[in-house]
Amino acid sequence: MKPPNLRLPAVICRSLLQSAAVHSLPISEVLGSLPYDFSETNNDATVEFSALFELAEALVDIAPFDTVLPFVKIVSYEKVDEFMTLMVTGKSMRSCLENISSLIDTIWSPGFTAQYHSSRQHDYLRCEMQSLYPEKQQQFLLEFVFGTFLRVGPLLTGQDKIITEVHFTGNPLFEQEYEEVFQCPILFNQQTNQLVLLPNMADRPLASHCPPLEQDALDTLRKKIVDMARGGGVISQVIQVLKRQNNHQPQHIDTIADGLGMSVRSLQRKLKEAGATYSSVRVEFLIEESKALLLSTNLTMDAIAESLAFSDRAAFSRAFKRIVGVSPSEFRLPPSH
């Protein structure tokens, strides 16, 4: 069984790159070595999990450390701020982590679950996964989840050190770096991947509890996940193919479908689920291209319309005004003072 073809917000890649920049890593060199275009990292773009993993792996390969934990320690969640809001506005640590766990299950199921448990001796954050992912990707997921908790746990509890042990089911790997990051014993070849926490923390009330903010963040994140699952990512995929071809000539849908490794019918269905058609996506892509030509060249409207394969200047102007809200000529005018 193959691992699920997950798509995640592309802004995570941007945050990862920003973290790499803080560590003074040669980002351009890394980007040039990967077969992905990470320039489309706006709020609506998505990226396959495999691409995110390859980016992280390439950055770690040139870093003076062996895990993604130093990145996770400083990564910015600014563009997915609902995630951090959800992490700190629950009634208790248990409810906060149950909210996040439910979202993780939605994104990564089947194959990955995160659950909070408690006993008289300890609390636990346990991560279980089926062998759907390669071993390196499993470790990446664990490091990302455990590293995020390492950041958020003290915010939730007001205590600096709440992790007493870290357990991995795999063989010893990067033990020294894990110990430096988590500041506690690291145990390998265990029955469960888990963080062992101080006891009696699960249901302790949080001072930052705010039900309206908690529910709003949860609803927003669920909607974003549903949008991705329903095909929001396919629009970005189509745009990536159009960018790679980038000759502005009419591109038939069968060419795009072939470039994405799917049938025309499948592509049409995915676009319909995302509330779009191939024609609408292509026209909006061309309009974005035209903005650069309008602002950075002296080409006439006729020349721009022809270069973008519009039937004539009028058709280009109608499409531009419908999408942008002003005519191409008005868009080109310098701002008045």
C-alpha cells in the first residue's frame, strides 16, 4: 500500500526556508537542486508532503545538524496562525492536544495518529504510524510533532521543562542531538513513539482558555483542510505545469492532464470539486502573467494580448477587467499623488 498523496499548505515551505535563512544556509543552492517550484507559497497554494519532506531533507543535508528540530524550534506559524491559536485557547492541555490530534488524523490518516494519554505516574503524547511512509519520512513527522510540542508545551503550562523522556520505536539515531534539544533521556527500540511528560498536567485549566477563539480557529482549520482535500491543490498543480511550459500559447487540457499524470476526465473532476474549470484557471494564470508585462515592459495592449494567445485586444481587456476589477490601461497607470 502506497502512502497517501497528502497536500499541505505551501506556506509551511516558506516558513521552513525562513528558518534555514536564520541558520545562514545557502537556500538558493538547495532550491536549485530540487525538482519543485517553491515560489508559489501564497496562502492558497498547497504542496505535496513528499515535496515538503525533500525540501527539509535537502536543508538538513547542508546544515551543521542532523534533524529538522533546529528548524522546528524557530519556524514561523504566522501564515497558519489558527494553528497556534488552537494550541493555546483550549480548556486544558488535553483539549488543546485533542483538537490538534483530530486535525492531524484528518490530514494524515490513514497511517498517522497522535493521542494524549495520562496515568498516575506520567502523561504521554503518543504518535503511532503504519509503515506507509519510508523510515526517514516517519522520523521527519515525529520530529516535527515532538518539536512543535517542545515549543508549545511551556506556553500551555507555564513550566519550562515538562518532557521527562522521549521514546522512539526505531534504532538509535542522532541520540546526542536529540538529548541536546529535548534535555532529557532518549530511549530507542521502544514499543511506542511518545513524549513522556510530567504527571497531572492533562486537565489543568489554562489561563488562556477562550471558547470563541478556540472554536473559530478549529472551524477555520477544518475548512482549510476540507478545501485541500477537495482539490484546492489541483489548481496550484495546473498553474505549475503552465509555468513550466510558459510559452503563452494555447495549452489544451489534455496536455496539462498528461503533465500531471492523470486523465482529462480526472483533471476535470478535480477542478470541478475545487470550484473551477481548466479554462478559468488558465485565464487567471494568463492575467497574472499580463500584470508583469504591463508594469515592466512598454508593449502595446495588442502585443500583450497576442503574446498571451488572446483572440484580440478586446478579449484580453474584458478578461483582465473581470478578474482584476480595472482595465489593463488603468492598471498600467502610475499611482497618482
